[in-house]
Amino acid sequence: MKPAARVKNPTMLSTEAAGECDNDNDSYCLSWRLAVEANNVKAWRTVPARCEMHVERYMTGGQFEQDVELVVDEMLRYMDGIMIAGDGMDAWVLDVDDTCISNVAYYKERRFGCDPFEGEGFRAWARKAECPAIPGVLRLYKRLIESGFKVILITGRDKETLGHVTILNLHDQGFSGYQQLTMRTPAYKGQSAAAYKSNVRRQIVEGGYRIWGNVGDQWTDLLGEYVGGRTFKIPNPMYCVS
Amino acid sequence: MKPAARVKNPTMLSTEAAGECDNDNDSYCLSWRLAVEANNVKAWRTVPARCEMHVERYMTGGQFEQDVELVVDEMLRYMDGIMIAGDGMDAWVLDVDDTCISNVAYYKERRFGCDPFEGEGFRAWARKAECPAIPGVLRLYKRLIESGFKVILITGRDKETLGHVTILNLHDQGFSGYQQLTMRTPAYKGQSAAAYKSNVRRQIVEGGYRIWGNVGDQWTDLLGEYVGGRTFKIPNPMYCVS
């Protein structure tokens, strides 16, 4: 929590003042969010309506960033223990949306996920190429590249319509120097997210890469085949890709 | 949160009064606990010392039970959608310690996991056969049996020294009518928890069972082979079995 969570004025004893767990509703939303992150609740369509404010506070009040920082610290600890071979084949796989770059500003307009996904609106947002970097993941990304790992980005975004803007957006936000960015092409059409990403990772491994780490905000990024040495789940209580 | 989390007296604006996230330390501990539940932090030895009070409040203040209830509701929703074959081979696998029955009373004496695991003390506690049922999981268990599923319990507890007391403890707490309780025997000696449990599940599947659900408080219960149709992680921020 940011310092704002410290209560200075007793009249402010609202949910807002006391953090995110001072009433029964927030208690429910904490349970729901934990279940999402532990992959206990799957293929959910929207955030429960009663949790809109909870998710807004979580995503914009500092806790999300702190959660990411702790996971990044753990990834770096793991990374520091890896002896790379020096043959240029030691790789990490990262997802793009809400892993490298953030769509929170878009989801704010979708009541932080209480409204269902709407493809055209999302594509219009993505075409602006204004997704900001998630600072913790950018920190990881830079350390990976400095340390000699090859970073491979895999996204479900459509290559034909969003390829250019995605490359631009990533570059503007500091994600440069990656080895490969794989986007959806007609060849992957109709595949589930987990199948598509497993297929891409299979090709990566068949190409001789060793996938040490695999980072994503969706469990469909992290489950399936060729998942890598360790997987890391970036929190995302706003939407679920199944 | 229980009603106690509602602040009645402004002088009580402590961590205790305002729930579990009203200061920087609790913010860190929320991040740590989330990372544990999402399997981002692995093979950790003890709870961070600064999180002792946070974990105590989580385990004893009502949020843990609420988190379990939400996961159980999700399991029952999944269970209700399964068409069982009626051949007696539709199974669920459940772990025992801190899945069916609780060791919180023991871990209270170990500073809620801030002290490292100590085998002899734990065995002395287990021999009392006084672990209470976790209410939500008992609710699941009864519904599974009523619905015609075979419940198979797999525990890392040693059969020779703890077999009798474990059966007794489970029975006293309402866990009766299970199909099988598998405990560690010398045949499994030296195997990691994940390997041991995978081996047992392999035998179950080779015996013709279909494992629909797999429930445990440790990721080593849920990862590996023959994990079942869906896995469900019961929260446990007190210790990690690797």
C-alpha cells in the first residue's frame, strides 16, 4: 500500500482509507482474486460486479506494482543462479499484453473487467500504441538481455492488423533487443491460447533453445507443453484468456 | 473479514483493527502470500519474519476460511457438471494435512511458519490425532461421496508411525467412507513429494480410475504427472513441502 493507506482522519474510515480488506465485500474479492491467481477459478468471463472497486484499487493503488516487484525479484534470483552456456540458446519467453505492457488504461473504460471483452474496442486501443511498460517487467527484461539471455515474446495479438503498432509500442516503452516476437497468423487460427503458445514454444525448443523462464499474466501462457524451467504468473484480475 | 475488522474505536487504527493491508509491511506480506499461492516463489523454507502477524491474522481471522469456501464452491460447480459413468471409477484425489484437516494449532507454536519445520515436534502433534477438519473441505468431501465419486487420500505422512492416528483423526473429524488412504511406506523413501504423489496417482490411473479433481495445499500435490482433470490449490502460507 502507498502511504495514502495510512489513515490520518478518522472520518475517512471507508474502504478507501483503510486499504482493501476492511469489509465483507472486499473479503470476498480478495478470495476471488486469490482463486484466480492460483488457477482455481478458470475461464471466467467478467470480474464479479461487486469487485469493480476492489480491482480498481488493486490495479491503481500500488498493490499490483508491489506484487509484480516481488515476483520480479524472485525471477532475478532464479536467473542469477543459471549458468548460461554462451551459445546464444538460453532463452526466456515473455507474454506481451499485461505482462510487458499494460492495458489498465483501457480496462478502466471497461469497469476494470466487469464489462465483457470487446474485440473492436481493444484493437482500437492497441492501435494507439500507447500501452505503458509495466516497470517491474521492464526491469526483468533489461536484466535478461544484459545477462545474455535471448528474450522471445509471444502474443495472441493478430500480426496482420496489430503487428506494426505492437513493435512500435514495445520499442517506445524500452522493450528493444528481443530475439523474436511471435504473433498470431492465419496458421494459428482457431487454436486456443494455450495450444497456440505451446505450439510456438515447441518450435522454439525444436530450434535448439533452452527455455529457462516463462512469464505471463494468464495461466494459458504457462500451462500446456514446453512450459520452460520455471513459470511465473504476473497478477491480472481484470480478464481471463481461455 | 470478520466483523471485528470494522473499526469502532479510532484509537484502534492499528494493523489489527483495519484488516490486513493498512501498512507497508502488510502490503509486502500480501505480495509474498500471493506469490506463494501462484507458485511464483518455490521451495521456501520459512515465512518471512516480518509476516508472522500477517499470516496469523490470515489463518485465524476468517480470511483463510473464506478463501477456502470460495474454492470449494468452485469445485462443487465443476463437480456438478461431471457426468459420472456409474462404474465406480470416477475419483477425486485429496491431500490430508492442511487440506482435509488443519495443523494451524501446531503451527501457532511455530510462529505460523516463521520457525523452520521440525519433524519430531510435528509427529508428536500428529500422534495426538487432534487436527480439526477444515470445514469447507469437509463439505466438499461429503458432497463427493454423496455424488458417487471415490475419494482417494494421499498423504506424505509415514504409514508405520502415523498410520493408525491418521485414520483415527480423519474418522473423528467426519472423513469416513473414502476408497483408499495412501501413506508413505519404505517403497517411496527418498522420493520428492511431487514424485511420490505422481507415482501414487499413476497407480490409481493404471487401476482404471478417472481422476476428475485433485486438491491440495501444496503445489507438489498438484504438479507432476497424472494430475487429474482439474487441480485446486487450498491456500497455505505457513509452510512449503518441496
